[in-house]
Amino acid sequence: MNDNQLLRYSRQIMLPKIEVDGQQKLLAAKVLIVGAGGLGSPASIYLAAAGIGNITIYDDDVVDLSNLQRQIAHHTPDIGMDKAISSQQTLNKLNPDVNVNAVKQRLAGEQLDVEVEKADVVVDCSDNFATRFAINTACVRHKTPLVSGAAIRFEGQVSVFTPGRDNSPCYNCLYQSDGEELVNCATNGVVAPITGIVGSIQALEAMKLILGIGETLVGKLLLIDGLSMEINSMNLKKNPTCPSCGGMGVT
Amino acid sequence: MSIKVRYFASLKEDLGRSEDILETASLLTVRQIWQCANPQQTLPNPILVAVNKDYADLESLVNDGDEVAFFPPVTGG
């Protein structure tokens, strides 16, 4: 690290759980963020600010005026721009140390597999079940840690899955794919800061996974109700008959 | 048997109450608990359920003194 980096990250480096070694781990880390919307914005901004060295962002959408109430990586002059590119510009401006790879594409199929295999941690900031199940399947296949967050109305949920480690459940142990497709933010509404809360928790969990510190939300689902400010958690267990991870050996 | 049933977030708003205390004569599943407590309301699908704060499925049996919590699923981003 050069002098500028030592100064930029000084408040993080002074934490005994991080120090210079930890900051170097963050600078060397590769994080894949799927979705550059309400959750992807705060998650990517905090991860870039914290000095995650390599961030890949996928989103196939363009910035719309109705996004700006919560998708804080995008600004009014960015309307009409690809969200991936708009995010890249915001992150580059925030922290030039970070190598941001932005792709305007819905991450799926073989590309999803390739990106998940390359990543140290995947942060799921997508907005639909189909993408969430596909990301989970790829993370289980490559045993890549997954930080999953979701937000709607005044509500948020966050969990961490480390397939193949610590007897971790996976997203498919929690949600089964036979349910009907859920309502989204466009039809149900979402209050701005709940996406910030959930996306920020996702960023923190991703950093803890990279650093190997603390206790992550593995085996727990955090449930946040912003309206009553009630925060609950439920204990999750690996489902031995889970169609995604059920056959995976325990290590 | 006495079972405490709790509803969270938008489910609480939709039902207009946060909890019920059910007195049941026999051992019931989570699904039957919902039907007893909400005879007019179809069980939402998907839904998240915890029994005594542990993830549970709809066929899990609920014992005397258990707390059953229903949470709306969230996928938005």
C-alpha cells in the first residue's frame, strides 16, 4: 500500500480485526455484485469505499427517473444511461483504487457460472426469484460464498450462505421455487432507506467473509421491519433433501 | 394446548393484528395453525415460517407452548 492508501483506509486499518493485513485482503478481493439498483447501489458504494480491489457489476437496465429515490449510485444526469456504466462512474470517482468491471447484461447461463467461479464473494442484489435461484445454483456448484439481500415496502431480509462449509444451508433451503412470482418494488413500492440498510448489511457481511472475522449470518435469516423497527432473526438449517445443495457433502 | 401465533411486517398490516393465542385440542401442523387462526384467509404462498425462531415448513408439527411466526417473503432489490 502506498501512503495515500494508508491514509485513505486508516480508520479501517486501526481496527485490530482488520489492520494492514486485512486491508490488503480487501484490496486483493474479487466481489461480484448482481444488480445495480436499490441494494446494489449502497452495497457497491460501501465496498468500493472500503477498498475492495475488484468489483464486477452486472445489470441490464437503464437509469430511470423513478429509480433515483433509492438507487443512490445513480444521479439525475445519469437518466437513460446503463446502470452498470453509471455505477462504474460513481465508484471510479469515489475510489480510483478499485478496478470496476461493469457489464450491461442480465447475468445468466454460462456467463453466470464463469463470474461466480472467479469471485471470492457474490452479493445478490437482484430483484426476482428466477435470478436468485440461478445465482444460488452457481454459488452451490462453485462453493462460492453468497450474501443475499432483499427489500420491499418497509421490509428487508438478509442472509449469508457458504455452500459446502459449516453445514450451511443455501437460498433454496429457505425459499422453494414452486411459489408464485412475487410482486416487485415497481408494483409494491419501497421506502428509500430500507434498501440502504439491507445493502449496507450485505456490504459488511461480504467484508467479514473476505476478512474471515466475526460471525456472519450463515444459518440465520435477518428480518427487518422498518415500520416498527423490529429486527428478528430465524435459525436456518440445511435441508437434506434440498434440490440445490441436498446432495452436497459436509466438510 | 396453547399456541402463540405471530404475524410480522406487511402480513401484520394486512391482517390488522400482530398475534393470536390459539387453544387447540390436538397436535396441528403449521398449515393447520394458519387455517385455525385465519379461516377466511388463504395461506400466502410463498411464506416464511419459524417455530420458536427456527425455520419450519408448513407440515411441521406445533407443540403446546410453541410460538409460530409468519413472515412475508421478500425478493425485491
